[in-house]
Amino acid sequence: MCYNVSYRMRIRIILTLLVIALAACVSVFPSTATPSPKPSPVFTPSPGLIARGRVTFNDMGLEGVKIYRRFSAYPPELIAVTDENGYYETAFSPIPGDEMVTIEAELAGYTFDPLYYYWRHYHSHEETTCDFAAVSGP
């Protein structure tokens, strides 16, 4: 019986020492578990507009056409001029909310088809194409 008590005592001492050693290891060596990744921020483009297009005359690009943008009750604003091939692209124009937008082309001696583009821009990021065909005018 004494053998069993002594044996049990030794087992308890060994287990206690193992727990102490394990606790010491955990505090000395930090956990190497990979932390769960944080979700990446989602890119939300700013609300606004980029317009691009081409202006042609007899199916050839027309250079020097002024492109204007107008918001509902505001005066027109020059936003681009066509290059030697008749192409244009505007810089980004922020639009903080819903807005009625008009895009029109102008060059002395010409009229354009269509006369203008007109639509409602909702609170979003928008890229649109507005092509014009020039016609000799008075």
C-alpha cells in the first residue's frame, strides 16, 4: 500500500512539474497562430462623371471641338476639346447627388447631331460615351 501512495505522489509531482513547465513555455514563447485577417476596405469610387467620345465630320475626326457640360440650372462649363482625331475625355467631375446633366459640342460653322445628350445622373460613379457627328452649318 505504501508503494501505491508513493507512486501516486510521484505521479502528482511529475504532473505538477509538467504543468509548471508548460505554463512557463507558453509565457516565454508567444502563440504562433496566425491571426484572422482583417477585411480589406472596399474601394467605393466617388460619385461623379467622366465623359468621353468622338466628334466626326464626314466620318473623319474633327479637331478643336469644344465639349461643354451643364448641370440643371447652372451655366455650361468647358470640360474638354477634341484632339486631332476628334477624340475627347473629360477629367473626373464630382457630383454629390442626383443631377440633370447635359453634354454638348460647339465649333463655329458646324451644328451637331445629336444637338446634346441629356440624362439624370444618380448618386454614383459614372463613365459615359457621348459621340457627335458634325454637319456644316450656317
